[in-house]
Amino acid sequence: MSTPLISIITTVYNGDQYLDAAIESIIAQDFANFEYIIVDDGSTDASADVIHRWACRDRRIVVKSLPENTGIARAFNHGLELARGRYVCRHDADDVCAGSRLRHQVERLESDPAIALVTANCMDIDARGRVVHEHIVENPPAVIAFLLHFRNCMMGAGGQGMFRVDAAREMGGFNETLAASVDYDFFCRLSKRGNFVVLPFVGLKRRLHPQQTSQRMRPLQLRNSISTSQKMIGDLLGREILGDEAAAITTISRYLGNAGTGSTAHRIFKECFAHFAGTNSQRGRIRRVIAGWWVHSAAALFRKGERREAVRQLAYSVLWHPSSLMLCASIVIRKLRTLLGCQLPPRSIA
């Protein structure tokens, strides 16, 4: 084959249930100049048969079979070693690539060398393909770079973000010491090399099911995410971030609903925000996003019966941006819709 422009990497471990749909969605893309590297990470189900059947049908598919399960990070790095393209992206074995995403991603990367990663919006689907949740990101690159200090603010980018092969290799690829939250760690390191751009359309249908890594390893994923955020904030502020400070920030940014963390989180958010030197518009956008985090955290506290603490967090949300009152109203309306049996698919702005 001629040298491809894109190398798409899918790692599979016992993913035969959704693998056909995942591969088909890539093969059906209207941009054809790619190689599709599928790494079978020691599967014991029928994944190898599914991969072989597709590889016989499309010569762009490159198969790498590992004798035993090594984990997402190491499996991806095996694929990265094989990649011949100028750009690379990861596609999960249970997700569906939507629209003309590959073509638009390449166009943006080709047009601007200052861009380090291009992703798009996404929607969550259930095991049967029904829409559960739509994630809409409307943030410019400077805002994304700031929000990355606190959480992975680009929902779905781990399964559809496209970046430059050379940069990924220079960084050492995915961190193989991590079994979960590898994409957040990678994005934080990659963000030092350029801008992140989110295309204004849904490029990924992300499937939710009990067997996915984020569900099976949720506690470990949260711990690793807190550790990554702690380091990012420490680098920004030039000081050590204590464990209780990192936990407080995570409580708000991840809507965990843990009481007694509000004042610490507010202090750290303010300290970090003082280091942001963007435009007034960008500063306003950050304040609105953080205000929204406070509202969702307060909602979690209400569900736990911590009403007094929830009211305090709602007060912090108004301090960050008065638009949080509109978000409160929308949450109440959605709750009423649920009670009345006419709930619409939820939509989140991050």
C-alpha cells in the first residue's frame, strides 16, 4: 500500500459484541487515505475472528495480535509503533465513528501547525444504539487548555481525538504505568505542544455498557484522574497541591457531592483563575463552565440529602457566574419531565 495519511488504532480485549459496528463505521468513512491498525490485546472471545473477517475484506486493515492482555496503554503503543501515517487517532472497539469526521480532522491539522489535537462533539448511546446523552463542547483552545487542569473537559476525545504521530512518539505514547485514565494523562501532556480544537458536530457515538473500562475500573480511573489534575494544578501554581485540595477540586468538577469541600475548592479555583491571561470573553466562558460544575455538584448533594451544603455550593455557583441560575432551572425542568415520563435526551455543556 502507499503511505497513508492517517493511522487509526483500535485496541480490542474481548470486544466481539460491538466490534463489527465499530470497524464498519471506520471503513464507511468518506476519507479513504488511512490504514486501520487493530491490536487484539489477548482476547479470548471471538474478537480475533471478527478482525480476521474484516481484514480479508479491506486491505487497509493491519492486524497486530498480542499473546496476552497487556492493557489499553501498552496495546495502543504497539499500534503506535506500527503507524505509518502523519496523523493518528484512537477508535474504541465499542464506539461508532459518525459523519465525515476523519476528513474534517485532517483538514484542520493540515491547515494549522499550531494545532496539536482535533476532536469533535459526541453522543452517548446504550448497548442497543439508542441515544442517551449528547455532549456539546463550545470552548476555544485557550479555555480548553485551562479547564484541562481540573478534568478531561473534552468528552469523547479519547475515542476520536486526532493528533500528530511524531508528537505522540516523542512523548512516549500512552503512559503504560496507568491502567485507567490514560487518555486524560496523555491529553495533559499533549496540551503543552499546541492547541486543542473541537469541531462543531457529533463525530462519535460512544457506547455505554457495564463491560467498558471506565465502568469496570471507575475507582482506579478516579484516583488516576485526581493524580493527573493534582500535578497539572501544581505546575500552574508553582507549588505543591495537597491531597485534600485536589480532592476538593475533583468533588466539584466531577459532581461527586462530597460535603465540606466547598471553601477549599473555591479557593483553588480562584488561585488558578488568577493565572489565566486570556480575553474577557474567554474569562467569562471559564466562569460559566465552573459555575455549572458547582450547580451539578450541588445537585448531587441534594440527592444525598445534604441540603444545607448544597445551598452553599449554589451560592458559590452564583459567585462564579449568575447564569448558573438558568442551569438550576433547566435541571428542575428536566426532573419534572422525568417525573411526567417525557424526558428528552440530556445535553451537557462542558
